[in-house]
Amino acid sequence: MIDNEVMSVDEIKAVERVDKDLRKAAKELGESQARYLVDAYYREQGERIAADNMVRAAKEAGEPTEVVEFIAEQHRTNEKSIKSMLNTYTSQSELGKWCKSICGVGEVITAGLMAHINIQKAQTAGAIWRFAGLDPTLEWGKGQKRPFNAKLKRLCFIIGQSFIKVQNREKDVYGHIFAERKAFEQKMNEEGMYAEQAKAKLEKFNIGKSTEAYKWYSKGMLPPAHINMRAARYAVKIFLSHYFEVAYELEYDKRAPEIYAIAILQHAHKIDVPNWTHKPIKP
């Protein structure tokens, strides 16, 4: 980016016009374009991280880094631009504003959820879980179409990792749910409640005997990484059930159907949607 101190007045105005036009266009993004931008953001992020790592390695080796630093900066600029456009896109709806109010959920994740989930088709929270690949009972044979959205499943993994990172923040909600669930899962694991699952893993997959995972499975327990993923998935499912509640209420101007999170996720009580005030129930 050219420093404003060396840009002419006309050049500055031209840049401002482009930024203004992009912000206006971002308000009118279609779902397919939003999905594209979310994918593009994560591609740029991956390339920027790779370039930054290369710069770090080159500096340690005493090699010049100017060219790779330039490339890294281009990816960083693209990341910021895409994020800015997705922030504008998600700010056009109450659903987007609610989603971004959640600790650990920003404009990119919000845009991905809004662009992938059609509340008119997903009439229950369970339907969203299945579409996101979070239903462990889903099976499909060789040659059959995958019964879930792979990109949404990947996005849910990113959401889970984000909740793990923010679990110690004061305004966090779902990171605390993750931590609570992880403690529960660890207790169940230690009591041998997952022995059958561990046995099934060993029978179904060719797990090397020298691996850390094999040591746990052979003892009739799930590895720590597996426990971590179970707890993160649980927190994400609670979040998606809340997303469903808000989206349904905004779409149909009435409360969402009763969510079976208590029965399905074995929760002792219903967790209220954070940062959301329900509208009066219509008769």
C-alpha cells in the first residue's frame, strides 16, 4: 500500500471511491459470492501464514527476505479487505449482528454460516447439525454423495477451535461450555465408558502400535485429542442450536420449535441464547 504522505489528492480520492464502492457492493452480496469470499479469506490466510513462516526461516538462515515479505504483505492486505467486506455483508441483518456478538465468532465465520445455512430448509437444529456433518450416525457408501456440507463442517471445526482459544475470556460463553464438557468427557473416559468405541477404532483403522493414539485405544480409552474434539463438537452444537433459534425467530417472527439439545446432548438444563432478547410470542 502506498503511504498517504506520498499520494496525490486525486490518488487518495480515487482510493476512497474504490473503498466506498466496495462497501456498497458488499451489502448486496449473494450467498454464492459470500461463500466464495469466505473460502478466499481462508486461502489468503493460509498463504500468508506460509509466507510468514518462510520469512522467519530465511531470517534464521541469514537469507534475504524482501521478496517473500512483499508477498506476505499482499496476502495480509487481501485478508483485511475480504474481512472488511464480509463485515459489511453480515452487518445487514440482525442474525449477522447477533452472531458477531458472540465471543470467538467474527465476520468471516458469521458470513460462512449465513451463506451455507438456509433456515427455510433447516426446520430444526438437528437438521443443521446433520448438514454440518455433526451427526455421528450419518453413513454413506463408496460412490455415494457425502450426506453433509464439507465446507460447513470445516467451518464448524474452526468455530470449535475458536471457542477453545477464548475460554478464559470474561465475555466467553461457549468456551466455558467446552471446558465443562471436556471435564465430563475425561471422567467418562477414565471410568471406561468409551471402551467399546476404543475397541472399534482399533478394529476399523490400521493404527500404528508405536503411536500415542494406539497406547490409549489399547487401554480401552480415547486419546486426549479425541476427547478434546468431542468436547469442542458439543460446544459447537449448542452454539448452532442457538443460531437456529435466532434465525428461525427472525425468519418467521415466532419462537423456534423446541430444541432437543437436552435429550440429545444430555444437558441438565436448557441454555438460554446469549446476547438475545426473544420477541413476544405470537398467539
